[in-house]
Amino acid sequence: MSETILEIKHLSKNFGNHEVLKDIDFTVNKGDVTTVIGASGSGKSTLLRCINLLEIPTSGSIIFHGQDVTGRGIKPSVYRSKVGMVFQSFNLFSNMTVLKNCMIGQIKVLKRSPADAHRNAMKYLDKVGMSEYIKALPRQLSGGQKQRVAIARALAMEPEVLLFDEPTSALDPEMVGEVLDVMDKLAHEGTTMIVVTHEMAFARDVSNHVVYMNSGVICEHGTPGEIFGHPQKKETQDFLSRFRKG
């Protein structure tokens, strides 16, 4: 039986009177690649930000290894070192080199020695094909390179779950492939991932669990074969109609 890492239970999020998320429920097991799809404004990124505690849920629970992380006594920085996030806009420190970007969290949060942080950073920069750029500043990199550094930075913390918030949507089309290739490789290595994405081919071919959101609710979820091959709800059918083959 698969080990459950995260359970999202009855999660809701309001901004003022506007309910962005309504009664969200799903489970993430070790090794799962869960893709969250849906139209812009359906609450996908807010869901990810709640899971990472960048937004505090209005109600409901986020259970990480049996502990509700929305309760008191939880240090968000420690939790985020275990549930890492890769952002749409990279969020690299502009005044730090590629190498230092990948070392700083390890030193500050995980209290690793500079030597250990350096060794670990190099390991993951090599994994994403960015080890020859360690002295570069973010402004000297392409969008695809920045995102690969951002992935290496998140991996260097060695999280149990990696969250991706539309990691390719800020990239030029020719750079999308290099980032998706890295994510595909991570998925095949057993990395547990939750990916908010508009890349339907990735959702269909790489993930093992697809969540379709519409207007702040989970409209339908299942395997890629179920969601892409036999969607049950009309909203899902309409959304996927332009992506499905023949």
C-alpha cells in the first residue's frame, strides 16, 4: 500500500466575500505526480499556495504525515523545506549567483554547513543541466535556465513533495521543452509532485492523477486515462475538447 504524504481535507479559501476554493479534498501518496488543470481563475494557484502555507486556508485541513500543518506550533519555514515550491516567475535572488541561490536555503533553514550545501547544490544543478552556470547571476540567464535553477534550488532542500505553480507559463515556447524534460525526468525517478499546469500533454502522459478544477471546486479527478479518455462531467468534456486527440 502506498504511503500517504499529504491529505487535503475540506479546504476552503476566501478573499473577503469571494470564495476562491470550496471544499477541496484529495490525497497525495509517495511517488504520485498529481497535475491540477482548469481554466485561468479556477483557483489552481491559490490551492498550491495554501498547500505551501503562503496563503492560510479559511477552513479545512492540510495533513502532512498525519499532522495538520494549519494548526498552531507549525513553523512554516520548516514545513516548506519538506514541501517545496517552484514558482511561475522563478523567484530567484537577483543579487546572488546560481550557486548561492541553491545554497542559501540549505544553510539558513536546514543548518547545513557551507561545504555540504555546496556539494548538494552542485549535485542538483548538474541534474538539471545548469552546473556550468554556477557563477552567473539570474539576469544573465534565459527564462528556461532560470526555471531549471529554481527547480535545482527546490531539489537541494530535498523535499518530500515538490509543488510547481505553472512552471512553464512565463517561458518563451522554445524554452518550455527544456523545463518539461527536467520535470519528466524527476517524475520517472519517483519524485512526488503536484503540478498546476496548462501543458495538457504533460498532464496526460506524465502524471498518474489528474485533478480538474472549475470555479474553485474539484469538478472531477482520476487517472489520466479516465480524465482525458472518458471525462464524466460536461465541464471537463468542454475544457478538454480542444486538447483531446481526434
